[in-house]
Amino acid sequence: MNFNTLSVCKILGLTKRRVDYWDKTHFIKPSIREAAGYGSARLYNFTDLIQLKVAKTLRSKGISLQKIRKAVSYLKKHMPDIEKPLSDLKFLTDGDTIFVLTDNSTVIIDTLQQGQIVFSVAIGEFIEELKGEIISLDNLKTYKVNVKGRKFSVKLHADTEDGGYWIECPEIPGCLSQGDTIEEALEMIKDAIDGCLQVLSSKSKGKKAS
């Protein structure tokens, strides 16, 4: 799945300003597509989401962005096989320095050369949490709409790539619409249903006439 900035903010609880800043300062950039001028959208992948969540968690524990950058630079230099340390390694912090666990359980790297271990950032747990948030965001929501005196069930989906929502009426195959908000999507699907009913009615009359 791909995620635009709006979806990233919803899933991770980050502000758009922070996501934009981290991208523009080359801290965590989108892997799928970078913004290319006004109106274009960044697209992040799941690995990017893990990196963003780890960075957010380290910041919430009192680690400055400068220290996180320094730790990542250290890891990239000394562990060149690890392309994205924030998503591939397990971090520990005491709120002052950043430690990293290695494949050898007896070896812990102090990326900033000081401090003691009191808190761990478990990447595996983050992955499961993120999957849950994504599933929750993408869960189908069913609504009832009234079109010309008839009630139709419609299903609302979050659009993780373009933002907003897309909506369908299962009762009428191919009847779809979209909107920036839930309210707009519901209004748009009403118009779509009305248009589909007119087309179906015309086809039915044409068959009877022939």
C-alpha cells in the first residue's frame, strides 16, 4: 500500500508540518514518490511509516532530532548493509542517548557514546500497531442513502493514496464516487446512483421497445 501525507498523519498522529519538515530536511523522505511542485503528493510505503513512528517515539522520549540524525549517520557508516536503520534495527534510549541492539545479544551499540538503558523501542510491536491502524483506517463503513424514495446501502472507503474517501453502491455494480469528506462522498454517491438508475431505466425501456 502507498500512503499520502494526509494518511500518514492520520495513522501516526503526526502533524503535516512535521512530516513536511522531515522530508524537506532529508531526515525521512517518501520512498514511492516525492512531491514535485504545487499540487503533487508525496507517497510513503510501509517501511517509511515504521521509520516515522520510531522517530516520533524517540522524540517523545526526549531525544532531539539532531541526536537521532547523528545516531542514524553513525549506523549507516558502521553498518553499511542496513539501508534504513530506523526501520531495520531495535533501539533503546534513556532519554539522553540512543542504543542499538545487534544480532549478538551481548553487544549493544551506544551510538552517542554515553548513557544507560532504561527504555526500548520494539520495531516488531510497531509493525503490528501500524497494521492495526491501517486496517482500522481502511475498514468499510456502511451508510444508508435515500434516492428518489428508495434506500440504498453504500460502503465508504478511506483513500490512502489521494486522500479523502471513495464510495460504492454494491446494489448497482460499477456505481462509484468519491469526496474529500464523508458528507461530500455521501452526496456524490447519491448523484451517481441517480445517474445509474436513469441509465438502467433507459436500457430497460429500450429492450421492451425492441
